[in-house]
Amino acid sequence: MDLFLHLWIMIFIYSIFAMSLNLEMGYTGLFNFGHIAFFGIGAYTSALLTLHQIPFALAFVVALVASGFFGFLLSIPSLRLRGDYFGIATLGFGEILRMVFQNEVWLTKGPMGLPGIPKPILFSYRFATLPQYLLLTMGLTIVTFLILRIIIRSPLGRTLRGIREDEIVLMALGKNAFHFKIKSVVIGSVFAGLAGVLWTHYTTFISPGDFTLSETILVLLIVVLGGKGTEWGPLMGAFVLIFFQESLRFLKLPTEWGRYLAPLQQMIFGGLLIFLMIYRPEGLIREKGEGR
Amino acid sequence: MSYILQSIFNGLLAGCIYALFAMGLTMVYRVLNFVNFAHGELIMWGAYLLYLFMGDPFHFPLYVALIPALGFTILLGLGMDWIVFKPLRRTNRLTLLIAALGISFFLRNGAQLFWGAELRTYGFEIKRGWRLFHISMTANQMAIILATLGCIIIVYLLLYRSIIGKAMRAVSDNLELARVTGINAKKTIRFTWIISSALACVGGILLALDTNLQPGMGMINLVKAFAAILLGGVGNVWGALWGGIFIGLAENLSVLFISTGYKDSIAFGMMVLLLLLRPRVLYGSQE
């Protein structure tokens, strides 16, 4: 039963994470390959604040603001770049942020990580047990889903999709594409931060090793597999992939296999990404209007 | 003073290696018009393949092991083009880039599966270097400089003194026009991958000689190579050379001011600075 609850908590956290990337990549067409950075900022901010006895509600808000702010900072120089350059710039940002977590030992305790992160308390209600935490993540997943759905269906969403299809045309229509892309990254970063907060208070221990490229690849794969540019795609992708990943963990495989199993699983993810791109780039769910 | 001189020397050394990475990356960019995210993995596999052929079943000496290492890296480069990039040539960029990232991830973990995540070296004993103008240098480091010079001369001869090099430059200027004039584009693209992979392999080996081997070495050097090609002007082979040397110097001199833990982030910092100060550099080569 605990396994089942754990599975669903992870699926919901990754759904939020994937939905945030989907806004940037699926709808706006931005190649954010360092999305884990914002997940990490959210996670570390909230963890550090609550460890210093700051109430969760406040830490939560600060963490989201911090993620959005860093998204804003990163997007100013890097969104001047054409697609692939933005990809490398974000990739680099992700790697550097990990270096910061690792090197600023006075703040983050470096590679040792932060243990004992408290469970969240909201309105003097403590989300300590698995079912309670599941309710919290589920609730926030629904909130994220609805907010992003409103954004996507609003004029803003249409503009973002327009930028993806043809930036020049949008600019000719008098839209400042640069500003809209910044908005997309900031909103995406805030929700990535939200996923980070939920994750950090769930595992209660974080270290720089949790925020590597592998996580970015996983969430990228979730979005691509589920169907980028669709409302339900990220949820679907998260369900399939997290189910696969987390159930491997509970198969009780001999520990000495671990050395081979982890890279093998990552190879499968990499291979799946290549396979999908060649044979089914639209993923499981196809975006409306793309069915040609 | 001698410390600064030594830092400059080390910077030039690292710069030589980054230049090799950047030249290969920019060549593929020029001809195929996309950033090969898996270039770092060619670097890493090149270095590991040498390790393989010098290691257990083979025990080749360095100079012999170089040949199969180079050969297999080139095959890897050609293979990724043939299996993945070729079918995707006409799709949109996002698809192409995600696929490239997928290859990168696949190959990186492939190396980790075989060799594990730990640091490795080629196991040469460290020889005492000699001193010249207060700078100490080892035989390995001399070899790095000579090998880089050799590669640069070969690239120059291939690009500017051979028919295929001329074809390559033509294809990168205008693919359609080159086709019309009877240039075999497929052959040219293949040739580009061969040079790019060979440069990555040599660079990776030199880097591993100077430092060590590790599956993560590809990704971080991809970012550096990219910063180098941005500095030098995208698609410009000689610009990439200077960009690489500049990054190497900046990295090693930065250690005088900031913690060594951040050495690898200098390239990224320079990239951001460049974009903030001179975004026009990039707009020039946008299409």
C-alpha cells in the first residue's frame, strides 16, 4: 500500500514538473535543457528556509518567487539566442547551479546534502503521512493543471504558440516575442520550483547529486512521450515513466546489480528519446491541429 | 610572477584542447546547421576507446592504440549521423535537438555501464618535467601542444588545399547552390563527420592525458566548446580556434581570483557576458 501511495506522489510531482516544461517546450517551442535548475532552486530554497525555522507557507512562497526570479535572470541573456543556443545556455546553467550547490558549503553543506527537512505544515495542519502528502500533491497538481490550462487557452497561450510556429509573423503583428518568451520561462520556472518544493519535503533529504542532467532528461522524456503541446500529455508521460522507474526500485534486485542497472536504465531513456524522435515525435497524445 | 606565467601556460594548454573540440563542433554546425549535442560524447568515447585499447585484452602501446581509437570514434560519429540525424534532416529543430540530447545521454551512460563512474587515468607514471622561464612543463604537455598544432595544420590543408575541403566550404555556404554545381553533398557531409569526430577523439585523448577520464567529461566540454564557438563567431573554424584558446586562458587565470570549484563555470559566464554585451555578434550569423 505504501508503495502504491509513494508511486502516486512521485507521479504527481513529476506531472507538475513536466507540465511546467511543457509550457516552455511544447507550447512556446523553447529548448530548455536545464529545467532541473529551477526544480533545484525551489527545492533548496524551501529546504533551507524551513530548516531555519521559517514557516512552510512563507518558505513555499519565497521558493516559488526565487525560481521565477532566476528564470527571469537566465532568460534575459539566453533568450536572445536562437533555439539551439538557448538549449546549450540552459544546459550550462543547470550544470553550474549544481556546482553552486556543491561548492557553497556554508549554505548548502555541499555534497553532504541537507538532511531532516521538515514535513510541510499549512494552516497548522501537518502533511506527515503518505495519504496526507498524496492529497497535498494531488491538490497542487490539479491547481497547476487548471492554471496552465487557463494560460494556454488565453490570448497569452495563443501568442506563445504563435511564437513557436513563426516568431517573425508574431512580431509583424506587433507582439514583442522576447517579452512573451520571458513570460513563458518565468511561469515555467515557478511551477518547476513548485515541483521542487513538493519533492524536497517529501524525500526530506536533498544533495547536489539529485539535480543532474538525468532528471532533465527524465522530465524531457515525460513531456515528449506523453505528447508535447497537449494538456494531458505530461500527466500521461509521468504516469508511464515514473511507474516504470519506481517499480524497478521495488523489484528487490540484488544490490550488486545497481552499478549496471542505473546506467542501463538511463541508456533505455536516452534510446527511447531517440526512438520517439525518429518514429513518433508527437508522442502518445497528438496535439490538436497537428494531425497531418 | 612565475605563478601567473604558469597559469598562462596551463591556460594555453587547456585552450589548445578546447580549440580542437570547438573546431569539430563548428564544422558540423556549418554544414548541417545544428548544434550537435552529442559532440561531447565523441570526446569522451574517443578518450575511453584509447583506454580500452591500451588496457586489458589488447595492451597496445599508445601509438598503436591511437589508430583503432580514432577509427572507432569516427565510426561512432558516422553512425550517429546515419542512424539518427539523417532520417531527421528534414524535420524541425526541436526534434533534431532532442534526438541529439538522447544520443548524448545514451552514450554517456553506455560508457558508465562499461567503465563505471569513477575517475580513471591512462596510468602513465608522472615524469618530472623540465623548467623553462620559470614554467614547468612535462613531456605530455609538450605532446599536447604539438598534437594540436599538427591537427590545425591538417585541418587547414584539408579545408583550403583539397577538393573535398572546397566542397565542404561550398556546402556550408549554400547547400542548394552547391548541389546545383554538382557537389556530392552526401559525401561532403560524411567527410565533415569524419573530421569532426577525429578532432573530438584527439582532443578527448589529450584532455585525458592532461587530466583524467570520467563519463561526465563530455557534457562539460560541450558547453566549453560551445562558448568557444560563440566567442569566435558561429561557423567560423579559425574563430573557434581562438575562442577555445581564450576560454582556456580565462579559465586558468580565473583561478587566481575565484575558487577552483567554479573553474568549469567560467566558460558559461563568458557566454552570458558576451550575450549581454554583444548580442549582435550572434544576430549576424542567425540565418
